[in-house]
Amino acid sequence: MKAAFIRETGAPDVICYEDLPDPQPTETQVLIRVGAVAVNPIDTYLRAGIIAMPIQFPYVVGSDLAGTVEAVGSSVTRFQPGDRVWGSNQGFFGRPGVFAELAAVDEQWLYPTPDEQSDEQAAAGALTGITAHLGLFLHAGLKPDEVVFVNGGTGGVGSAVVQFAKAAGAQVIATAGTEEKRKLCESLGADLVLDYHSSTLDDDIRSFTQSNGGIDLWWETQREPTFDRTVPLMKKRGRIVLMAGRDARPEFPVGPFYVNDLRLIGFAMFNASPDEQRQCADDINRWATSGQWKPLIGETLTLKDAAKAHRLQEENTLQKQGTLTGKIVLTP
């Protein structure tokens, strides 16, 4: 099979696109004919060696996939050949990645693909969708009618937060940097979309949340959070969710934080158990079927363009070029 893999960590150019032996599924694995994969920032961190995880070379990159079942191991009960499936959380903790024509994945990390979704859509929404669901519901306990604020409502995770919060009956405030992106946020269901460059941004947020007493749930996507700004905008007993800013060391207003009974929640998607992630997938599939979940795809390439895809992801994640709206998807 053809695969995108590395023999050493480093810059995007270390990614090779060559033949590797076809994987053979173990008794608990499903062999998938890959239809589409998607790029995530963490994929680039693993490839670069920024995050230390067990890697056996040659290491196939990538964590998100969708495709069709070719064969199943003897203990597999949930899938059979011909089923369409999607999944994430590959490439971590010794599991091989999925940027290949074939992938062997344990059935506990796989979910049926709704008829309403293409492989490209299912792959694009895999890690970002599960991340958004875990943060909103498992960790932050979002309730109907609460007010959610998300920085960057058209990003991979941000756009999922907007859609899932609306599906759960919340009110959503989102920010975006261009008129085009603000219109996109509105189309995703956001109740209020603001320009994060605006000098009146915080005043506009306060005006919208005045009757509610502030923001119930602040979802922070920025690499440099500013808690001196965030905390005063929160409602008593509000929750601030962190899933970015790995190297950030921000100042923190301890007094206003604790006297208002606030909560600060950090989490990483790949720490969630298979059962926890499957509960997310059940809702995600239901919302995809009902039209409440439409993953954003910003660029579609082929698998041989994996190095190009990683460069594009880094340009937008690390260099903040702002040239990407939605996920980078690759097809074999």
C-alpha cells in the first residue's frame, strides 16, 4: 500500500510517500480501505518531535480517518466488511497513524458513518468533533439556555463548539476576524458574531450577556489566553475551558476567579477512554443525520501531498497566517 510516513522526526519534508506492507488486522482490529484522512495540529507536533510519545519507525502519520471496512478480526462484533466507518485517536501511545491506503484500527476507536456524510466530512469532523463534545459535555457540563463564548468560531474545534452548543440548546457568542468568517459563523448558528479586532468587543459581550449575568462557558482556543480579560466577563460559577496554549504562562487574577466560584478546566481529547469517545460519537452521528453538524473543510489534497498539508497546518497554527478556514482533508 502507499502511505505517508516518517523515518525520523523533523520538519514536514521528513514525510515520505512510498510503499509499505499492507497491515494485517489483529483479532480486535478492523482493516479499513481509507477514503479520507484529516490533518490536526497535534499530528504536526508528533511528526516534529515536539510531543514525546512512543513512536516506532517507520511511523505512519495522522490520527483521523474515514473509509470502508475490508476485513475484521476474529473478535470484532460491531462491524463487518462493507460498513462505512470513521474514527480518531490513532497515532498516539504506540498506535500507528492512518495516512495510508489501508489502516488497521481497533474497533473500540471506530464508529459507523452516517449515510448523510461523505468520507471527507466524517474525517474532517473526527478529532475536532470529539474534542468539542468532550469539553462541552463531559468536562464542562453544558446545559440548555447557557451562554457559550468561543474564540475563533470558524476553526476546526471552534466551529464544532458552535454547532454542538446550539444543538444542545445553548446561546453562542463567537468571534472571527473577517466579514466572510463572521457570516460563516452566523450560518453555523451563532447568536452573536463579533470581530475580535473591535475596540468595543468586551462591551458588546457584556451587553449581550447582561440579562444572563455573564458568560456561563468560555471556550478558549487562543495560544495566549488573557485571563485578566476573561474572568470579569464570566457569570458566577462559570467555567473556562482550555484546550490550547501549551507553552503559555499568562498572568492570572486569583481573587476575582475564586470569589466568583469559577472553574478552570483543562483537557486533552486523547486522554478520554474509548467508552467516553463513543458516547461523543453517538451524538455527533445523530447531529450529522439531522443536519446540525457540518464539519468545515478548508482544503482538499491527495495523500501524496501530506508534507504540503503539514506545512499548511503549521502556517496557520504556529505562524497564524489565517489562510485556512476548516480542516485539511486528504484522499488516497
